[in-house]
Amino acid sequence: MHLYITYKRYSSWSLRPWLAMRVAGIPFQETILPFAHGDSLRQFAEQHRIPATVPVLEHRGRMIWDSLAILEYLAEAYPEKQFWPQDPSLKAFARCASAEMHSGFVALRSEHPMNCHRIHPMTPSPAVQADLNRLAVLWQQFASVRHTDGEFLCGEFSIADAMFAPVAWRAIGYGLTISDEFDRWSKALIALPAMQEWVEDGKAESWRVEATESIGM
Ligand SMILES: N[C@@H](CCC(=O)N[C@@H](CS)C(=O)NCC(=O)O)C(=O)O
């Protein structure tokens, strides 16, 4: 398997499948295509006739070019890794929440882009506050649907945790308050060796995207 991603410092979409693969212990090669520095992503996309966005997973000649599609592909390719919980109600809930993250939380995603190396507290706009309130409700709902102990949204780590992982960096970086349940989850998530590896790798990158570094200045 070969995962094409972009800057670890900034790329929330890249983090999602990368984290799931690392936590599950799936071996893969990775290539970084720094889309704001040079032409590598555009050339790669033209060559494979896919949109010029990452993440992209290449496996057995197949190109899977969307974060959630990659995670679903992994769940099917590795059923023993239990990327989704077994319980049908919890699985349905986790799928809905993951899809909601994929298509929603637009204010949070656009006003507070992930930057896992910058601490810059900001007062959330009303639209961002509505997204934060929705996250707090989702965390309560996960707790009532899962009926099990465990540190993660479905008890054990699942695709839902991978989908929401960038929100943990956003909450820390921009000083955003969500809920005590969210803080407990975020602490457990950030303590994962894979999350630490990601942030260390990001530290070693020399690329900077000024538009993201100057948010809130
Ligand atoms: N819906 C896509 C979004 C992917 C996306 O927007 N990726 C960003 C990087 S985080 C990208 O490739 N941007 C390229 C650009 O802006 O030129 C997914 O879930 O994979």
C-alpha cells in the first residue's frame, strides 16, 4: 500500500487515513506532495486522472482518492482490524458522525485550519461556536450509544476517531473549548504514539504555508 499525503503540519485530511493505518499496524509507503510548493500534486493527479487533492491510497493498481473512501476501503480490506465497531447501532452512529465530519463543520474547518505546531488562541465566531456545540452533543451521544468503557469514541479506536483527530489539534492550537468528554478523548488520542510520530514528522518539515500560519493575526 502506498499513501500519498501532504504537509503533516497542516493536512487534516491526510492525517485521517495515515493515523488509522498506523494505529492498526498496516505497513505502507508514504509520499508527501506539498501542494503549495511546486507542481508534484498537479502532475500526480494528471497522471492518474484524479482530482488534485490528497490523501490518495494506491493499492493493487487501484487509486482511492478521498479520505473517507480510503478508510472504508481499509475496513473492507482488513476486516480483522475492526476499523468500525461490531455493534450495529454504534457502527451506524459512528458512520453518520464520520460522514458529518467529512461534509460538515465547515466554519470550524475553514476558520481554524489544522496547524499542529502553532498555539494561537482565538475567540470562536458564532458559526464556529455552533460547530463546537455540535461536537459537544456528538461526544455525549457517542457515550450513550457505545455502552462500553474505553478511551475512544466507540470504546476502541475506530474510523470515527481518525475522522475527528484533526479537531484535537484545532482545539489545542486555537484554544477552543468543547466539553470535558471531548478533553478526555483528546488527551487519549494525542497520547497515541502515532499522533506523536505525526507531530514530530511535521516539526521536521521546512515548508510553510503563510495563509495558514497567519490565521488570526
Ligand atoms: N474531500 C477530500 C478533501 C481532500 C483535501 O481537500 N485535501 C487537501 C489537503 S488537506 C488538498 O489536497 N488540497 C490541495 C490544494 O488545495 O491544492 C478528502 O476527504 O480526501
